[in-house]
Amino acid sequence: MAGLLVFSFFTLVHGGIALYSLTLIDQLFFPALCLFAVEAVTAFDNGVTVIGRRLGIGSITMTLNRMRFLLHAVCIGLLLPVYGGIGSAVAFAGTSANLLMVLCWVLCAAICLFGYVRQYRGLGLIMPVNYFGCLRYAQSVNDNTRWPGYEYSQAELENRALPPIASIITTFIGLIIAFFIGWWGAFWVPFAVTAVMMSAGAFPPRRWAPVATSGLEIIFSSGLLYSLWYAAGVAG
């Protein structure tokens, strides 16, 4: 029950951030639309976790989870134009701002393509796991995440998760851009929340890790929304 409540809350928060980002379209059209897309995907991800237990183990749940992997792999690169929009408004101007946005879009396209070809198409087995009391499909299972009553095959037990390379690359590039936003624009919020998000990878594989990681995602997403709101004010 605790997991259901927690991930329902996360779903609502990310959905709210997605909708609020649309109010900034008049000032920063593409960055706001990109943040909306990423937050909508994150809300979908948490929503699939919420309904997993009710749907149970089966083809529908597996399909929804495969879609979750697809959307994350393909859409995470859209965060880079968000950083670009913030930087163009508060730290860069003229040609440098235009070059930043072009660079962000080129890197975004490359990461989206990489995410689909290598990360999603390379996705192998996924299996039901206990995700803080919720049913979710993942690439690997351990003693802490076994779903009670499910008989895992030897192949499932030996399967190892592919690292979320597209997310790692996106966050790292975002951190670099955010540093220069702070250095040249004296606005350090994007850098701070991105650094916090990068620390999620240091969590050990414990039962509480999914909730902690999702909590950091809330901090990260809220910080980017605030940064985009601040940038929209400057741009407007």
C-alpha cells in the first residue's frame, strides 16, 4: 500500500509539472514543449508502476513496461533543449545563444537515435519484480526484488540490466551546460538539481532505492521547471 501511495503521488507531481510547463510556451516554445514531453513520460512511467499490481503479471503489463523503456530511451535527450533554452535566456546572447541551441538539438537527436537503436532495440528479457511493493517489469532481479509466487527461469535470474546510457549521457551534458549557465549567468539552480540527480546512481540496490531515486527525480524536475519559469520571465 505504501508503494502505491508513493508512486501515485509521484505520478501526480510529474503530471502537474508537465501541464504547468505548457504555460511557458509563449515565452520559450520548444524548451517548454520538451520539458512537457519528458515529464509526461515520467508520469506515465510512475503510472505504469501504480497499476501494475492491479493488472497482474501478463502481456498487457509487459507491453506497458516495454513502452516505458521505449519512451525513456527515446525522449530523455529532449532535456537538452530545456537546458539550452534556459541558458539562452539567462547566460548567453546573440550568436552564442543560437549556437548553444543548435548544439543542444544536434545532441538531442543523436541521443534519441542512440536510445532507440542501442538501448531499446538492445533490450532483452524483462521480468516482473517487486518495486517497493508494486509490480513492475525490469531487466534483472535479485533477492530483494523477487515477486512472490513467480517462478523465474534460469535465463531471467542470470539476465543483467543494460545501463541507462542515454540518461547518463544526457544528465552529464546537462550538468556541463548548467555549470556554464551558473558561471556566466549567475544562476545555479539547474546545476544544483542536475548534480543532485546524478547522485541517484550511487544508491545501493536496496528496497528503498526506487523511492529515493524517484524522490530525487521530483527535486530535479521541479528545479528545471523553476529554472524554465525564471528563464521565461527573463525572455519575456
